[in-house]
Amino acid sequence: MDLQQKPHVVMVPYPAMGHCIPSLDLVKLLASHSLTVTYVTTHTIAQRLKGPVDEARKAAGLDIHLVGLCPPKGIEGLPEGRESMDLVSSKYSLDIISLVESLEQPFDGWFQQQGSRRPVCIISDMFIDWTVRSSERHNIPRVVFYAMGAFPTSIFHAVCSSISTNTLRKEGDSVIVDNIPSSPLTFTKDQIPARYFNPDSADPMLKFVTGKMQSITKCWGVLVNTFDDLETRYLQHLKNTISGRPLWSVGPVLPSEGSSHTRGKMADISEEKLLQWLDSQSPSSVLYVSFGSQAFLSQEQTKALARGLEASDQAFIWSIKISPETAPIALNMEDSHAAYLPEGFMERTKGLIIWGWAPQLLILSHPSVSGFLSHCGWNSVLESIMMGVPLVTWPMFSDQHFNSKLVTEELGIGVQFCQHMDEVPNEEKVEMAVRLVMGSEQGKQMRKRAQELKELAKQSVGGGGSSASNLQAFACEIHKLMNCNPQNRNDNGDSVSG
């Protein structure tokens, strides 16, 4: 089919790899349902994703288009060419928010140039609420895509609503979250971001998150990157929250089999070298260690974690990412690498270090890997579940705190040893957590439960599964939009592309 025969939808992700990666995977899934999809992002991210998009078009014949927008003027304070959260440190978070807000005008300029290619629907990341105004100006539906799960989303909604109405309930060193399944749910100061424990109306980041949570009421429907059997109660709660608007759980949103090694960025290790090392290890003997695209450990944190890993006497693969502010120098100097690890660490341990980006799905799917020490970002949680691997968690910010609580307390497939991005891990706690997951009877039960969730996840995305059926249902609704909306017809009343 060409563009004139298919509905055209536009995806607008938040400029962080944890959002961009599942958004791109969702785009590929939608395009496989006879849709034309345009992925609109920052110029920098568009350049980085050009390869995967070209590959999807060539290998699967998917009708995907990539558009990189530039803000009308540069964002003061944001380094040029670093228009993505993983390319800057956390101190630039507000600059990234300013960048996001500045893209409304160039997006509308792009939209007005589409003519007969006019999109019938905007799919927007939950954190981009200017798409509310754009969808109203162009008279098309807006669908919110939650790149995180139903459990953290429910908590965010409940906490932000309580903050907005000044009804946040605290008892001693705990925050009490009401009006969600299994409530009241208690979070200690160690389990919830500080800004939610002592909310300050002047906190720009808190204002940003609270505003985005409230924008959910201004949408036509919601897509969630989870599956029914994983978060049944919380999906139902979200459906109630959005007041009758349709909600489709379509996860785990992951790349098709065979292309998982290219998810995100190009790996900083050859597949041949990686597989040679993994193949040399015993089955279920390796711990994988990685903290996603936005968390950068300090030298002190890295050394403390290294000492805990060494004490556990566990074989491991560790993806170490150095802060972008020091990366241009450090990544080219062995001495800088050595400064992050205890002297003689690699000689004394059974490990493989990857300095940079690792092919995570490829690693987690290997039979020698049976544990994942993670920051508990939602993508990592879903990948771990899809591969049946239990977790050792160190949540650092945002939904990671809630994801860790879901993993350790609700799902029973992990244990937490540290909290917050500025905490230095206790070496003994590292050792104990790793030994528990990798070698104890409790760890075996976690692995068994993880394998059960793996089967449920595979069923959900397989033929006739809940997520596969929901995705098909959503695509059908988009096809109806092209036929029903008068603005998507020509003067003869014939349907044309959105």
C-alpha cells in the first residue's frame, strides 16, 4: 500500500532513550498493521535513530518516516547537539524540558505542510502535553503513550492529585498513598523521591510532572507498555482514572526477534566477542549489571559496587557508562577507566566490563545469565521479565522507585539493596543481595516466578494474546478515523490519507 491508502499517525516521544526506544518499537508494531507512521523528535535523536528506521523500512517494508525538529532558537545552557537526556547529566533536566516545550511551534509548522498526508491521530508521550493544544488546533484525536507501567503511573496520579489538592497524607517517616488498588500503600522516605515526600510548589520538576499527570484527562485514549496478566488491578484503576476513555495495554513493547541486539544505540562491544565470553560461562552463572541510559555512577559509587561484586564471587557482565561531561576524555584513556575500579579488580574477579552501551536483550536472553542488577527502569524490568531473569535493584529516580517496589514486593522477582542516585551502596548489602538472587533457595523461587511471568508475557504478545489483540483493536480504530473524519476526505467524499 502507498501512503494514500493508509491512515497516517504521528508519534511524538520524550527526548530520552528510555522513552524513545519503546516509542520506536511501538511505531514498528503500528506500521505492521497497515499504518503509515511518522516519528517526530529532536534533530539529534532523529540522526541517531536513522539507522534503525532505515533497517525497519528495508527489512520489513514498514512505512515509517523520521522527522527531526529544531527549536526556533537554541536552548540557553543546553550543550549544542545534546538534545537527549542520555547525552547530558541530570543537571540539564530543566533545559531538556525547555527544549520539549519549544518544539510545539516547529511541530505545527511540519503538520501544516502535510496536505493530503495529514495525520489522523497524534500519539504523544505522557510528558508532552503541548500536543493537547496541537490536537485541538488540528481537530484530531490525541492518544497518550505511557512508556512506564500501570503500577507507577497509578501512584504518580494518586500522589500528584494529592499534592494538587494539598491532601498528601504523611505519617512519621512515611507517605500514605490512597485511592489505588491495595491501598493504603505506604512509602518510606527511602522508597519515594524526596520531592514527593516534602512537596514544594516552587519545585519546577514537581510542577512539570504534576501538570503532565493532569493532562491525561485531555486525551482520546491511552496506550500502556505493559500486559494484562502483569498489572491487572492497576490497569483497571487507570481505566477508571481516565473516565471511560479507551485504554489498550500493548506490552511488552519490544523489537521483533532477531533485531533485539540493535535496540537503542550501537553496542560498544562486538557481538562475536560478547557471545564468545558468554558461551564460555556455565549455565545460569552470570549476573548482568547495567543502569540504563541516564544514570551515571560516580567513581565512589562504582568502586563500592565493584567491591560488593568482588565479595560475592559472582561472574558478571557490567556495562559502565561514564558521565557525558567526562566521556570525551575518559572513554579514550585506559587510566581513566582504571580510576573507576579498585586496583586489580579485573584480575581478581570473573567479569567482563563493557565501557558504554551493551546489547541488553542479547545478554539477558543468553542461558548463562540468571540475574540482572538494575536501576529498575521500566524497559529493563520488561526485558528482564520477557527473558525470565530476576532482579537485584538499585532505583535512582522517577518511576524506578515504584518499579522496584513492584518487582520486590508485588511480583516477588527481586531484592533491593540501594536507593537514590546519590547514595553510595553498602558493599555488604551488594554481596548479600547478589548471593540471595544468584545462589539461594529464595533466589530459585524468584527465578521460577520470573519464568512464569515470561510465559505470560510471551502469551500476551503472541497470536490471540491480550496485548496482540489490543494492538489490533487500536489499529482498527485508527483505520476508522480515516474513514469517519470529514477532514480526511477529498471534495468527492473519497477517503484520503490523514
